[in-house]
Amino acid sequence: MNVEINPMRARPLHPSRVDSDAIHALALWLKENSARQVRQPDLRSVLSERYPQGLFSEDEVHALCEVMRN
């Protein structure tokens, strides 16, 4: 017998049907593995990589960094 699965009829489980222990385990895993939060990039290094050296004075770099932070 050839049984085919119709993808339109295959529904994911409703969130209320998911085991609470599984949700708790997932939350713990996310807490441990998402500790590597995205750090704010060093704005001076971003500017120095994107633009040629000497294009901005030190005061202009400082002002641009302040604008980008706010």
C-alpha cells in the first residue's frame, strides 16, 4: 500500500499540547546558550575600517561616535 502524506493536512502541534517540561528544558537551554549576547561594535574601529584614514579628524570621529550611540 502506498501511503502519501498530504502536507496541507499535516499540522504542527498547538502550543498548549507541548509538554511543559520540554518548554522548561528549552528555556534553560536558551538561557545558557544565548549568554553570548551581541556586543555593541567598537564604533571607532567600524569607522576606521569603512573610511580611509585621515578622512575625519579626531573631533569628527568623536562626534560621529556620539551620534551613532544616541
